[in-house]
Amino acid sequence: MMARYTLYLAVALWLAILAGLKYLIHPPMPASVLMIYMTLSTLGILLFVAADEARFQAFLAPLKSVFEGRAPLAAQVLVLAGIPLLLGWGAWLRTAPTWDAPFEPRVVHPEPPSSFSLHGRRIETANLKNPLRLPDPVQLEKYTQEGKTIYYQNCFFCHGDALAGDGHFANAFSPIPANFRDVGTISMLQESFVFWRVATGGPGLPKGATPWLSAMPVWQNLLTEEEIWKAILYIYAGSGSTPRTWDEEAGHEKH
Amino acid sequence: MRSTDLLALALAALFAAPLSADAPQVPTEPVKPTPVAADPEAGRRLYDRYCTQCHGAEGKGDGPAAEFVYPRPRDFTLAIFKVRTTLSGQLPTDQDLFHIISEGLPGTSMPAWKKFLTENERWQLVHQVKAFDSLGLFNEEPAKERVVIGAAPEVTPALIAKGKELYQQKKCWQCHGQYGRGDGPSAQGMKDEWGFPIRPVNFTKGWRFRGGDRIEDIYRTFTTGFNGTPMPSFVDAIPAAEDRWALAAFVKSLSRPQKNAQVLKAGHITGEIPADPYAMEWEQAGFADFPLAGQIIKEPRWFKPAHDVITARALYNDKEIALLLEWDDGTQGADQVALQLPVQPAGNEKPYFILGDERRPVDIWRWNAQTGLTRATASGAARQTPRGAGNLSAQGGYRDGQYRVILRRPLKGGEGEVAFEPGGFVPIAFQLQDGDNGEEGLKMALSTWYYLLPQPPMPLSAWFWPLGIGFLALGGELWLARRMRTSARRAA
């Protein structure tokens, strides 16, 4: 007779869903999303149980026997004391102060300015094109290799040997250096945006992007314009990605 | 078997006998065959793409990045390798090279390539690295036997105590220091086989052990030694395997994992905050590690800082707050530590993390082993104005390979300084300089912003919801139980 176990099965199912969502899914979901899924699961299980009168009665039977005093004394104490303790503990977890760092919203890819200053000149961001991205593969390869040298003398400490944002200095910085292999960084950006970021660095960011926190150097103070373009050629080639471009004829964006 | 062969065998046995009597009792096993054959073209292509920048086009360890990292990338032409399972002085096995390329060398710039390259690619790189051997050693005397590491014994306090004794007896402390902080009397001025300065490993920083920080790894490291470095093999000096396991267990017990945090929480105490950095109260205060990086953002850029982490503790009472800053240093030198705070807190907004900016100046507390406490206001690296220490005080010193410095200030803020109050987050950043490494000015290791929090004692109100909800639930249950019992009795 399965009916005797309805309550226990329901609880086991609930715990299994919780464990599955918490441990089997990568990357782990935020607590708020987990909360939504678990609320839905709870409702689902209760609805299923309540849909059939016999099933509902079977589900309630163990609880009834506790509350009516028919269950063994140990079980009565366990349930009557356990439920308030569990609820109190849950409330403690939610309301007790944890003294975590204050939440600091940060826009990762802010709107670039329409123009910015480069070595004392004004540059229009919209018209920027990488002058070294040449159709001739031999020339392109030469500039990319030069960019590689620039990268390993200037950038890899932070952005990593394999361009994965995990250089040997990376964990000293928060926010951490960008991972160029991630689809969420340079492969979704236009080269003009990347140039602006490299040339003006962390301090060049607008306020919403916490310029005071970013360790990204202001590269125009350390590199020439051409060197920056070469480094950009390399970060795309080295990470196996391509810049986002504006396809003028078709009129829509492509990768 | 021909008689000449027999004779040769007998002769060999005769000569070998005295040797093997001396030879250490290390069990070995034949080297496993290499699973993937060399494809020189593929190996070269992969090497050019992933390794030249450090190890150089010809494997001489002179790539464009070589000048910018410590330790230097390896020169492969001499075929000297550190992390091996072969006896001292021997070449590594192909599996050893594969292991290094896959796992990288923690605490150096050499990355773990298993994240980015397939197994087959890594084997091709093994062949490529061997191809740089200019002396032909890999052909002439490849490793045939490898050390059997075996299973680590169970780690008990007795085993660790025995290891501690051996650490004294076998003089590991001469280089690695009494407390394993790399500060032994022989630690200074050592060079490796390639002529570069080298320092003994600090055993407290397990995350930097190049050979890995499992007990098995440590056991292997001093069983086989690091070729090309002053770190010898200890199979002769410590022939019994169980003694070497004891030593490995002791070394492991010195190390701890890094404990990073976003917030340095100052605990509340009632009495005075102790001036002695070794006092119990500080021990109980709990610590947090803050990783540091070279200052490579503004000229002069500093790529090879001596320090990679600072450890901090904090305490406060009703009058004042104090921070205890600790860092290990094998060479006492003239170190300097700095704590940076905003002059005025402004919500989320902070000064630029390197010495502030024009709009938002920072307050910098510096303690120098030679010159003591100084204080400045900075609105950028080039605009620093010294100011009087005011009611800030500091005391610090060096002992057992470690600096400990206490900085203290009243909670109440004076002119141009932040106030501390229980529950209030104050941004802080750290800067550290090693005098022996020529660090001064902007040549330093630094962090970005973290927070210091005088953590209030748990408020009574924190109990309101948990207790309220708990009792409410209990009341509800009792009421329900009562009702159901009466109605059940009535039904019966």
C-alpha cells in the first residue's frame, strides 16, 4: 500500500527538487530564482495531492495522527517542536544581519561617449575603425603578432595567458579583469567601443560603471594609438573571436 | 646466454654492489610508455601560439614577457626540470611534463593548460619541450624508472610531531625558517642553476606550492628535489619513507588556504585593545586575506612585487578602533605598509583606488619599519600632502619571518578624516612595499577597495522575527492539536 507513504513521498519529492536545482544546475541560480521555483514546486505538489480526495486524506493521515495524539510520543514531540524550530530558523536566516558588503550596482558595458580625448585630440567614437585590420592576410598577421608582444608585455598579468581574465594579478582586483574568451565581452562589442575602453581605461568610465574601482589602466598614457589597435587585433585573434560589426548593406548587426 | 654476457653481468654486479648499498631505499617502477607519438609540426605550431611569449621562440626562456615575471620562465635548452617523479638529477618522464603543462605551476605565471588545450595537444607540447634539449639528453639518458609515491599514511598529531623533529634535525629551517616562512639564515642571496636569484618557499602559503600542496606532492618534492635549485633531494638524508611522510605532514600542517573577504570585520571588545600583536585577543579576532597585485597601472610600473597578500584583523571598543596587519617576509629589509581610506565617505562613490583623485582625496596611513608612522592626504599619485599623524598611532615589528603592525585611531573622526561607527562600512585599500626588493613610491603591491566594518554586537531586535514566528507556530499547533483531540474524542 503506497497510500500510507503519501506524505513522506511528497516531502521526499520536494527535497529532491530542491537538491536538484541547487546542486545539479551550473552555474548555480540566484537564491531569488530558486525561491520562485521552490514556491511553484510546493504549489504543484499540494495541488496534485489535493486533486484526489482519497490521496488528500492519505496525505493528511500521518499529520492527523500526530495532532490527535495517536502517533507515538516521540513522533508527536518531533513534529510539534520541529515545525516551530524550522520556521524560526528560516526567519533567522532571512532577517539576521550578515554584515555583507553593501551591494554596488555596476554597469559593465555603459554607453560610450560620442567623443573622447586621445593624446590631446578629440576622437569621434562612432566613426572609429581599426586602421590595421587589413584585407591582406600577411600584413594582418604581422600586426597581430606585434599585438601579441604588446599583450604579453602589458595586459596578460591581468587578462591572463590564455586571455581568460585569470592572469596572476587578477584576483587582487575587483571587478576582475575581463575574460576575452567569454561571449559576454569583446565578441559582442564593436572595435570602436573596445578602443575607447582600452584608450581611456577604468577612469574613463562613466559614473554608473564605478570608474574608481576598475584596475583597467588608461592605456593612452602608456601606448601609442597604433599599439592599442595592434593589441586589439591580438585580443580578438588570441581568444578566437571577432568584433561585432555593422553590416551596412543588410542594415542589421552580425557577428 | 653467452659466457661473455655472464661475465659482464658478474662484473656489473660487482661494481654496482657498493653503489647500491649506498643508494637510498626508494622504491621505483618502470616509466610508462608515452601514449601519443610526436607530430613535430603540430607541436611547433602549438608552441608558437601558446608558449613563445614566455619561453621564447627557441625555448631559451627569453620570450617578450620573460622580463616581467618572477620566477622567470624556464629555459628548456638545458633540460633541467623541477617537478618530477624521477630521482634527483634525472630527467623528468613524459608524464611529468604532461602533468606540469596540464596543471601549471601555482604561484607563478605558468598557467594550467588543461583548461584550454586538449590532451592530444598537451602531449604534442611535451614532445616540443623535449625538442629544445640542446645537449641531446632526452635521447641519451631518458628516465627509465620513476619513484613510487604510494599512499599517504593517516595524518595524526604524532606524525606531525615527528615531522617537526625531523624538520629541526635535517635543518630544513636553515632555508625555510623556523615557522616555515622562508626566512632561514641561509635564505639570503641564493641563485639557481640559470644564475637567477631564488628564494626558499614560504610553507604557510600552500596556494603557492609549485609542485602542489597535497601531502603526496610535498613528499614527492623533497624526495626527488627540484633540479636546478638549492632545494635538494632528501632521500639520502632521510632514507626511511615513513620519516619523509612525517615531514610532509608537518610541512602541510604549516600551510593554510587563503581566506579572502570583501569586508574586514572588526569585533567589539570591552577592555583596552591590546598593544601586543601576539595577544590572545588578536588571535581570537579572526583574520581575512587581501590579495595584492603589482602596481602596473601608472609609471613607474612594478611587475615583480615581493608580496602577494596581506592579512588583516581588526578590533574596536567604545573609544577606538585598531587594525593588525600581518605579512610574511623572508628578508627583514625596510618594509612599508599603507592603509588608504577616503577623506569623506560618499555612499557608493569612492576615490580612485590608487591614491585618490582630484575630486575625492584619500587619507593614507603609512608605517615604515625604519621611519615609523607618517600620514598624508592624496588626490592622485602626484598630489600628496603630508599631514600630522593627529590621534593616529602605530606600533610594529618583525619577528620569525613576519611583520606585524598595529594602527589605531579614535572612532570619532576629526578634521579631514572618516568617523567609524558600529555598523558603518568604511572603504579601505592596502599597499605594501618590500625594502629589499627596491620598492618605493609607486613601486608597490596594492589592492582595490574593500570595506572595514566595526561589527555591532548582534542587536536584540534580531531575535524578534525568529522567536515571534517560532512561538506563533507553536501556539497554532497546540491550538490545533487540542481541537482535533477533543473532536476525535467526541467522535469516538
